[in-house]
Amino acid sequence: MPKSLKPVVIEWIYKSLLDPLTGRLTRSIVTQDDVVAGIDATGVDLSKNNPANFIKDVIRGHGASGMWPDYLKERRIGGRQITGDRNVFEFISYEPGQTEPFPSRFGFHENVSRHRVQSLSMPLASKQLGRDDETYLIQVAAKLAVIETHFALMSPLRIVELTHLQIGIKLRLTEVDSLYAAVLRHPDGGDEQIIITAEAKKRRQRILEEQVMQQVRAAFHATRTDLVVPIAMTAADNGIYVAEFKSVRRSALASFDMLELETEALYELRPKVPGI
């Protein structure tokens, strides 16, 4: 695979935003105009037609840290995708104890709990169209009630009703891959209407924490719910890996700055489903 030319541009952009007197960034957010200027200034053979997507293939794969400039690694500077208002990404400092720009804190691993799910109820015609993309992954999960199975078997939350609402909901600052409404029953017997946001990733893609967090914020903005439960799913090892993160209260949204894993599992599809 040819070496990416984007680290050269990223390093140029970072240096262009440094104040020569203080040595600090004049701003941390990188815009589409910055990306185009960086491509022009470095003379690399990269397209300028879609600068909004410049950072996507850098951060989404498991080799993301290898595509980041050494200059920034030495200074413990990472990045995160920012969308909307012509923004592309943001330079951010490492967290304490962080050793690489894009650590993969969540995702399938061999020690994860496994549960078998039947796929006989999927028509053969649907399986023949199997492909490795997010939309097909969500469709399979919906057809086979994988998320319903997860909340019935693995979640510490007592969900008594779960309804799949929509796929691919485009909001102003993000897109929610799949959205569920649920009824949560509390220990005192009272019920609460909640929202579950789902992020879907291809087999070799990382779960991007900032994307999941943006979905939570968007769900609060678009609904009146008081509680959002974020989840993420990826195709893995002939099944669907599901990570459930700790729920977020609207009252705690201002301090919501990190995902915490609640529970995870791999739902093995039997028989195998092409594309998964």
C-alpha cells in the first residue's frame, strides 16, 4: 500500500497555526480552507475537491496512529474529527497516560463474551446481497434483532420495550447510523422513555469515540429525552460486536467528555451471513 501523503499536510497545517512568539496554536480547529492551503503549500498529489473528508481515512482505521506526523507525536498532540461550519478536525493534547495519538479503547477482542444468534430468518436473497458496509451491517442487526438480544441478555439496564426507529439520521453536526426508542423500567417500578444511539463501523474500522459522543449530544438536541444510551457495533469474526456505553443524563451533558464501557459482546450469526 502506498504511503499516505496526508501527514505532510497535517504537519504543515499545525506549523502554520503556531504563533511564532508564544509557540502556541492561534487556534486548534482546522478548516477546509486550511486543508486546501496545506495541499497547495506542500505540493503533494492530493485532491482538493472534498476537503471536508480529508481526515476520515487518517483516523478511522486501526493503523491511524501510524498515519499521524512524527513531529506531532513527539509533542504529544493528537486529533479528532470535527464536522459542521466547514470544520474538518481539531488538534488536541494527549490525555495523561496516553501513548499514541489514536488509541483504540473499544472494539472486538478475542476474550469478549459470545452469544449465538440464528440467521435462518433472513431471506437468502438478502444474504446474497451481503457486503462490507455500515448500512448492510445495520440492516442485518435490525432483521435479526441483535440489539434487542443485547439489551435482553447483556445490558444491566432493565429494558422492557425496544423499538428501532430509523437508519442514517442526518443532523446538523453529525449522523446517527441507527436510532432506537426504549422503555427503561426502574427498580421502583416506574418506566422512563429513553433513546439509544448506534454507531456502525466496518470490520477494520475503529470505533471513534468523538463520533459516538456527538451522537449523544445530537440526540439530546433533537428530542426531549432525559437519558441517552450510546452503543457501537462492528462486523467481527462472523458476527456483530456490540459495545454498550454508560448512559448519559441530560443534566450531566455539560460534563460529558469521555465514553465509559458498560458491557460488550459478540453475537455470532449461525449460519454465517456474507458481508458480516
